[in-house]
Amino acid sequence: MAELFKARGWEIGGEEDVSDAYVVNTCTVTALSDRKSRQYIRRMKRLNPQAAVIVMGCYPQTRPEALASMEEADVIIGTEGKERAPELAEEFLKTRERKLLTSGGRPESREYTDHQAIFGSESRTRALIKIEEGCDRFCSYCVIPYARGPVRSRPLESIVSEARGLVEAGYKEIVLSGINTALYGSERPDVSVSGIDGVIEAISALPGDFRIRIGSLEPTVVNAEYVKKLFGYDKLCHHLHLSVQSGSDRVLKAMNRHYSAAEYLDIVRVLREFDPLYGITTDIIAGFPGESEEDFEQTLELAEKAGYLHIHGFPYSVRPFTKAAEMEGQLPPHVKKERNARLGELSEKLSLEFRKSMEGSFQRVLTEERVSVDGREYIKGHASNYCPVYIPAEAAITDNEFIDVRAGEPIADGVAGIIVRT
Ligand code: SF4
């Protein structure tokens, strides 16, 4: 977005600056995200009441009327047509006419809108490549399919060409992202590559010292057999974000998630057999409608067995259009909050156990930034399994380097790194 504005002669300011235009790209995954977006829009308008405030993304796509009723939102775009933002900002500044460019509803487009690869000037360590848009799974709590529309896979040549450009520009980690990356190619039986493994294979073939990470992989799509395919790619990091959402088969069914707790743990087992220090992170919803204390305890049990590096827990949030919003057994906020707090405590405990188990292991770290922890300076990076690693800064290393370390004790959210070879 910044590049699009710059191309038309705009200068880019920060969010505290008095600017002529503000772009607020919204999220609507929970009610809290909606509230934060509304607060942000008001804050931007207060900074400069004369400015054009452009609101875009999933919130207006699903609830255009909610944004239309906010007089601070000058131009309202959905999840499609965002590239017109600079031109629409200029038009608003001339005419002062508010514009609503989305009528809501699920985007119908069946084509992936390709974007020009943009190389920022910021630190060249980790770059995100979007490979896919949309989701057809309709988990009963999730508004995303309504905001993002059906699955559209980006052409493979376009992904590989962006990856090649990024590697040549010096990026050492490529993160494959999308709404449901496991569905890559699923809507186009005519193309030879289906599944994210095909994308990894094509990128792996590029020359250069770099690694590949998958942003997340849906257990609604992949199973234990599928993940074994990933083990053949040396450049692929030993980390998967596998959203489990619940450990109770009853709740998983009500969520319209097509796997059981046992099937999920089978994926975990296969990963850990391949590498006992394979990093697994997850999302869990606390307090889904009808979730009993026993269901929740099954979730905690599954989490213990999975030995997560991190759990991203959040309280269930009622979302428009979704089946779960209409379900009976909606739980009071204090129950959702209390269960979410227990998830937070368990995440801390499991993360510490996992990091202690790494002690003495050899890890290849990609260095990212200089940080200070308890008054000591470190170079921080991530191991292949996504565990943060803190290397004492006195070592003569810079950011964006692969460094081999031996993992030491847990520090902050990661482990200490003792250099074995630079
Ligand atoms: S698979 Fe993910 S994005 Fe798709 S509906 Fe389910 S939770 Fe939402």
C-alpha cells in the first residue's frame, strides 16, 4: 500500500503524524478487532479532521453498513479493489464526497488478483509471500470465508518469480502465507501443482542459502500422511502452525472441523518422530458455544500431549453470518475469559518445558535484531523450529546471518544460543 501511494508522489508518514490521508486496513476475526478498527478510524480523523480516512479490508466487506454509519470513514473499500486507495484518497480531497465501494456479501471472484512484488528497504531477513486467497471450509465460528470469498490460488510461476527476486535481494527466509494455504491449487484441477508441497518443491529448487516456512497449515485439510511429504524438503523449517481450536471431538464436530483429537495427535506424532524438537504452535478457542468444563479439559489434555511451543488462545467471539452465532449454549464472558486465562498459563508452562528440552541441541539460527533482556545485549533470531534464540551480542555477528549454535537455558520467550561456528 505504501508503495502504491509513493508511486503517485505521496510521502509516507507514521500513525502519529498529521497526514493528508490515513489508510486503515481492518480485521474482523473477533468482535474486539472490529472495536479496535472503529477506535483507530476515530483516532486518525481526530489527528487531522481534513484528511481522507480510507477504510478497507474484512470489516467493511462483511459489515458495510457499520462503517457507512461512521462519519469519520471517508472512503470505504472491501477486500477487493484496495489498489485504488491512492486515487480514491486524492478524489476525496478534491470533492469531499464520501464513498462506499462495497455492498458487502461474500466476494465472488474466482481469479487470484496478482500483485506486483514489492521489495521494501527494511531489514532483509524474513519475507512473506502470499500464495492463496479465500477459504471454502466454513468452520462454524469463522467469518473469514464471508470476508475473503472462495479459494483462488496464485499462479505458481508468479510465486516462484517473487521468491527468486526475494532470495536475490538477500532475504533468507521465505514465509508462505494465505488464508488456507493447504488448499493451494484445490480449485483448479487443471493445474499440475496442487497442495502446498508443490509450491515448496518449486521454491526449494531455487539456488541460494535460504529457508522456507509455512505460515500455517489446516488440519481440516492435511493429515499425518500428507505431512510426511514435507520431510523431503531440506529448506523447509521444522515448524508448523497447526490450529487445533479444541481437543473435544464433540466441539470439533460442532465447529465443522473435520478431524478428531486422535487424528490431530497423529500428525503431531509423525512430526515428532521425524524431529523430536519439531516446533508446533496452535490456535485454541476458549468457550465455544456448548463447551462443557469436560470438553475444555480435553482441550488442555490434548495441548499437554502436543507439547506446544506456543498456544494462541482466544475467547470465542460471536461473528456475523456464522452458524455458531445462532447456536444454543452461548457461554457467559467470565467463563470464556477464565478458560482463556488457563490456556495462557498452560502455554507458558508448555513453552518452558519445550525450551528446556532443547538445551544442548544444535540449532541453525537466522539472526534478526539486537535486543536487550535484563540489561544484557543479545542478537535475537529464530531457530528452524521457530523458537527465539538469544545470542550474546559480544559475538561479532550481524543480523540476517545463519549462525550455528548450541541451545542453552531458556531466556525470555526463547533460549540462549552459544555459538559453535560462524
Ligand atoms: S479453515 Fe480457517 S479460514 Fe477457513 S473457515 Fe476454518 S478457521 Fe476460517
